[in-house]
Amino acid sequence: RSVGIIGAPFSGGQPKDGVQLGPDLIRAAGLVNRLKEQGCDVKDYGNLAFESVSSDEPVGLAKRPRAVGRANQQLADAVRRIKHDGHTCVMLGGDHSLAIGSIHGHAASGSEVSVVWVDAHADINTPLTTTTGNIHGQPMSYVIHELHNKIPVIPNFSWIKPCIAAKDIVYIGLRDVDPGEHYILKYLGIKTFSMSELDRLGIAKVMEQTCDHIFTKVKKPIHLSYDIDALDPSVAPATGTPVVGGLTYREGVYITEHICQTDLLSAVDIVEVNPKRGRTEDEVQSTVNAAVDLVLGCFGRVREG
Ligand SMILES: CN[C@](CCCC[B-](O)(O)O)(CCN1CCCCC1)C(=O)O
Ligand SMILES: [Mn+2]
Ligand SMILES: [Mn+2]
Ligand SMILES: [Mn+2]
């Protein structure tokens, strides 16, 4: 497997400082060497440099739109290049607004892609349904074809062309969904596995049904967008929006092992690791180590050795 890593030290999609430190913390935990040890070719493209945006007044309830739009345009270009170079792309965040650029750049590189979104949250608010204005709770609304006419004009967002069909999305781990988001998920008939379904079916059945759903017709490349807050806060506490009742470490890793064996993984995001949200060094390390292990699971690490 050939892996291209891009760091996106960006926090503008949400208000809590520290998430921009994620990329270098995950690298410092040894991600590159661990991937090489398990037989991957790895090219590290380094970190994007995001110039600061002076005045960035909200547009409606979308906060820091100019910074978010610009950062994602840079990321989209980088991901497109990494895909063009023939790698599976690993985007290290940074907050989840970065999925806009990551998915856009991935889809620009060729065929339509399917999206597996692993998260406590749906991140599908539009600028009109969001109650916080934080764009890390909205990324999916900008890239889904069926929501295009629901998105107002936002500065530095005009480059974004919707590129994902609702039928090609599966959510896993949902447990904190806003009313507006719930309506959108139902209205678009998007496939979701909340933590209730996870408890009812078990992770193996959830992954079977996830693959059945995205492979219904043609087998599209998979974009796995993994928010570390999908994991239970006992495993990954150092994150901006923790929610109790999350995935165990084992369930979290199982998801990546299952996606890996489809041989269709084409891009993966690991986002929302925020060291400043850990109360102890152990909490930070537990979160960072989980992020590393999730990436290793995507690229062939299996627990039987
Ligand atoms: C559920 N939606 C939230 C959280 C988004 C989390 C983004 B992610 O990247 O971590 O997944 C929260 C909205 N609630 C905040 C508290 C009061 C009720 C609404 C939002 O801000 O839109
Ligand atoms: Mn989340
Ligand atoms: Mn998220
Ligand atoms: Mn978050």
C-alpha cells in the first residue's frame, strides 16, 4: 500500500484552541515509522501553511467562513495532487470542517466516491440549521448534491462543487444529532448506524451492512472520515466535543480493519484530536495513540499479529 500523508493544522471550524496541534502530535507518536514497519510505502507531504485571515465576520451563522473556505481550498488542491500521485491519502486534522477540502480533493481526482463517516455527530447542518455556527458541524452539507440549493452564498466557498450523492454515504457512531440534521438525514434517506443500532446489531453486522449499502451498484473508492470523538471519551478524551456512550477502542479499530479488507480505501481523515482538551498527559496520549492505531488499522495492521 502506498500512503500519502498531509497535515492540516487548522482550528477555524470550531472555537477551541489546540486542535491545530493534532497533525504533529500524531506524527510524533510514530505514525510514519509504524506504517513503514507494516509494509507501507509512505510519503509525508508535510503540513499545509494557512495564512491568517484578518476580518472574518460571520455570514449568517457560519463563523470564520473566509478562513474555513480558504483552508479547505488549499487542502482540496493538496489531496487532489496526492491522489494524482497514486497514494491512499491520509489527512491529519485539525477540526472536521477540513472534510470539505479532503472530500472535494478526493472526488476531483476521478470517479464518484462513497463516504463512511465515523463520528458521534452527523456534521450535516447547513448554515441555516446550525445553532452554533461552527463549520465543523456543517461540512457534509456543502459537498452533498441534494443539499446544494439549501446553501447560501458564503465568501471563499464558491469554489466548492457538490460531489457526493446521499445514497453513497453511511454514518457510524451517531449519538448527538441536532433536530435540523435529523430531518436532513431522514429527508435524504441517508444510511445511518447510531450507537443504538451498534448495540443492537454488533459491530460486525454494522460493517457488513455498511459495505452492502455502499457496494449496492458499482464499487466506488471509499472516503473514510473518522472523527476521534466517535470513540468513547474514556478512550479518546482529548477532543473538542466529547459525547458519552461511544465506540470502544476495539469497535473503533474493527471499523478500520473491515474497511481495509475491502481494498477500496482511497482516502482517510483523522480529525479533532485536541491536546488542550486532555486533563492529563495520559488523556492526551490515549487519544493520540488511538488515532495512530486507527490509521494503522486502515493499512493492514491486524491484531493477530
Ligand atoms: C451536533 N452539532 C454540534 C456539534 C458539531 C460537532 C462537530 B464534530 O466535528 O465534532 O463532529 C453541536 C450543537 N449542539 C451544541 C450544544 C447545544 C445543542 C446543539 C454543532 O455545533 O453543530
Ligand atoms: Mn464529532
Ligand atoms: Mn465530526
Ligand atoms: Mn469536534
